[in-house]
Amino acid sequence: MTNSSAQPRRPAIAAIVPAYNEERSIAAVVEALCGVESLDEIILVDDGSKDRTLALMRQAAQKDPRIRVIAHETNLGKGQAIFSAWATTTAPTIVMLDADLHALTPGHVRALSAPVLDRRADMTLGLFWGGHIHTDFSSWGAPFLTGQRGLRASILKHVSREAAQGYGFEIALTIAAHKNGYRSRAVPLEGVWHPTSEFHRGFWSGMKWRARMYAQILRAWYVATLEEHPNAKAFLSNITKP
């Protein structure tokens, strides 16, 4: 694993973007982040990509000194990618975004971070709205699975590393926030969407990937809640409306 040098001063807010084979969308996501003046650090994590994702990240880092690139030699999963980034920053506030987003703007990033910075919430959940109907439906139907978050970095120390493996990170994060009394708020991300797994990888490969993702989510639920918190379903819907 390699990374560039850290920023010389203590950052107030950092953005983290994990990516695996996202050469088609990573540049646009980074461009939106670079338009947010309040960000002190933009930490991009290439999780063992086999395409040009890492090269595009490094190109972007040459244009904006806030960008730091971390490269995993092999694919370790989204959860580990985020933990790798968190280990390199001291920022008390973090914004996390998926690398495959479309129509993301600096305004969306500010909307995610504002309730946390203003102390109206400890964690925000960005939910797609008015982009594509399939992503709108899945986003609002399962808000606790969104990868678009603003949060106090202190929440991450409560997240089960075992539960957060692979695609279990979001559910493990949501459960950790609730169990430790952090307040959550939904934030609509108007016009934002991301392609389905079937679009990314072809129909059958996408279906296999989706099945693997859901298996990891269910495993995370079990590891993080079942043994010590049997009423987990109750709090997953207890999210403050925008």
C-alpha cells in the first residue's frame, strides 16, 4: 500500500472516496469534490483496480494539493479501503462518497456535510432523488445502505471491523451510530444516481456481484447486531427525515 505525504496542518473536514475499477466515473466525482472550498483533504483509495482508476486518481492529485492517493495492491473490499483512508487523517468531520456517482455537484457535497458541521446531526445519509427511478427507489427503500455520508469521524471507532468487511461497511456503520447514540439525518441528493451492477459488469456477472453484495450485507447485520441487539430492525427506520 502506498500513499502520498500528509497535509501539514490539522484538517477540519476530509472526503474519502474508495474505488474499484471506476475509470468511467472517478474523474467526475473528484471534479465535484475539488469544487468544494471547505474540504481540507480529498483522500482517494484505489482498491486494487485493474483498469485506469489509479492513474486517473494520480493525475487529479497533480492538479489539486488537497488530494491524497492510497493504493491497495489487491482488492481488500470497501470497508478496508475506508479504514485505510481514515487511518491517514485527523479530520473530525468526514464525507464519504461512492466513486461511481453521476451528476454529483459541489452543492451535493456541501449538503451532506452541513448538518454535521452545524451540529444538527452526527451523521447524514445521502439519498438519491430525481436521478434514475431504479436508484431512487432502492435509495429511499433502504437508506441505511447508502454510501453517501457526512459524519463525525468518532463514529468510525465504534464500527465492527469484522462486520464492515466488503459491502458490509454501510450497515455496520449505521448500526454502530445507533448503538452509540449518534443522531442521523437523511439528505436528498437531487439528480444524483449511479449505475447498477448489471450495467457495470454485464447482466449475469452483475447478478452474481449483487448476490455477493447482499450476502455480505446480511453477514454484517448478523455480526454487528444479532448476538447482542436482537431488535435491530427498529432502529434502522429511525432516521430523521429531511
